Amino acid sequence: MVVNLDENVIVVSQLGVQYDNKVWGVKDIDVTFKKSELIALVGANGAGKSTFLNALCGLIMPTKGDVFFNKNLINRNTPFHNIGWSKQTHAIDWYLNVFDNVIVSARLAGKNRKDSKIDTLAALDLVGLLEYKDRDVDALSGGQQQRVQIARALVHHPDIMILDEPTTGLDAESSDKLLSHLKEKANKGGLVIVSSHDLNLLDSYCDSVLLLKQGSIVAYESKTKFISRYRDKEILTIKYEGELDKRKLVEIEGVVTINDLKPLVLEIKRNTPIGQIINKLDSLVFVMDINRTSPGLREAYLEVARAKEEG
Ligand SMILES: Nc1ncnc2c1ncn2[C@@H]1O[C@H](COP(=O)(O)OP(=O)(O)OP(=O)(O)O)[C@@H](O)[C@H]1O
Ligand SMILES: [Mg+2]
């Protein structure tokens, strides 16, 4: 159920976070997040994703700049009940059982006892933990603990969800279920920001992409636009038996880049006749399967990251 979010839900102005060791986790971030969007936050390890998300949620104080939610300035004194958040490092109460971990979050968001109970059972059902509701969280698997965190984030039906690598440790089915739940929230007028290294998963669900590098924004645009930077290429995925030498592959005409070696993932120029590539490969290894696809978020991400490195 989505209530009155402004068109511009979150406005970030000149945000900078400097840690005690003088490292700037993020710097000079200016960005506006609009409603009805699922935003993929991507970037290499150490790019500043967690710093940014923690600062957005008010979990760490910015050294510089401001974050506004629905035009209100957020800081430690103004808890915002309409946000669901989960951190990369688990923020759960280790001495409580599963049910209590989740109901606490509903109560903190201001829900009464009866509604909190109903919502807690529904959230546990959504993340597939109903049968574990009485168990201590330290007696759960890593992925199950992650699900507790997610249940805590969504139990009070917030319109805004800010999740730092929520699918780490989740199996494929649970990841898909979570992302489709989040997508639905965005479609109904909410705002969802999700960081992840699983670019194929994000590709299936996100509307926009925000790419961070060394604490700064490198790209923020619709997924379609982000991927279109890549429109002159195609991807060949080849399963094979044997050993391949990268140096031999770069000599093949039409091959632009080698993204992976096993299976072999080649970027080729669009409309390259693949016969010559296959002939060459056949002479080197035993080719079992070939798949030709258009580039997606993952390929575009690698391209943009690479382009920036080259200057
Ligand atoms: N508590 C801290 N004290 C000092 N430096 C920190 C701290 N936390 C993060 N950093 C530094 O800030 C930068 C950004 O880190 P951050 O955790 O935001 O990256 P990230 O994009 O979330 O990476 P990952 O993909 O590994 O989760 C890095 O250079 C990191 O070493
Ligand atoms: Mg992180």
C-alpha cells in the first residue's frame, strides 16, 4: 500500500562521508531518486555502495551534505518509519528468536501489537521462515539469517526500501522472489534501491542503474540507456572441453573482448559471421555448445568500468 510519496522521493545534495582514517567512502554525491523505480546500485568492492546506503538511511552521519526524504531532512533525530533497510553486515538481535527479531521492527515502526503480529507472520511466510519462527537466530544458516534481516526490512510495509546486498547468501529461488516483491513495490509507486554484485539478477528487475567508482557517481540512468552504450556488440557463450589460451583468442577476427574463459564468453562485433570464430575454436578445443545473445547489464557494466579505467 503506497501513500503520498513526492515525485522526488530522495534528494541527495553534496553528500560526503569521511571515515576516521581520512578515507572518503563517498564524496560530492548529488542525486535525486524518483518514485516508482527500482534502482540497481553497482560498483566494485570498495566503490562506496555501503557507505552511500548507510548514509541514506541515517545509519552513519554524513561528514558533508544533506539527504532529504519527501523534502524532510533526515538525521539521527528524525527516524523515518516509511523506510525499510537492511545492511550488508547483519543487523539482527542475536539473543532473540526469529519471530521476535521481526516483530520488534514492526513495533519500532509504530504498529500496534495485533497488527505487528499479523504482519510478522506474513513477512516470515514471504521469506520462507514461518517454520523457523521460534528458533534462535544464531541457530540458523547464513542465508536464513539474511532472510530474517529482509523480513525485518519489509514487515512494516514501507514505501521506501534501501537494501545493501540483500541477496548475498540467498538461493536463486529466494533471490528471485525477493526481487519480484521489490519490483511490485516500485510499480505501485514506491522506491527501492538495491546494491548487488549479481548483475544478471538486477538486469531482470531494475529500472535504473547507479554506478559508483571510488566514492563518486560514474553513471546514473535508465537501464535501457545504460545498456545501449553497448549496442554495437553481441555476446557469444561457448561451452567446450579442453584448454584455451587467451592469446590465441584475441587474434580471431571479430572478437572484441574475452569476458570469461570457462565457459568462454566473447564480445563480438554485431553481425560478425560466427563461422570463422567457431572454425578457429574447433581447431583448438572440443566445442560443445554455442549461445549468441544481446548484451545485458553485466556486459554494459564491464564496458563502462573499463572505459573509465582507460580514461
Ligand atoms: N569503517 C570504515 N573505516 C574506514 N574506511 C572504511 C570503513 N568502511 C568502509 N571504508 C572504506 O570506504 C570505501 C568504501 O567502502 P564501502 O564499504 O562503502 O564499499 P562497497 O562499495 O560497499 O564495497 P563492497 O562491494 O565490498 O561491499 C572503501 O575504500 C573502504 O575501505
Ligand atoms: Mg558494501
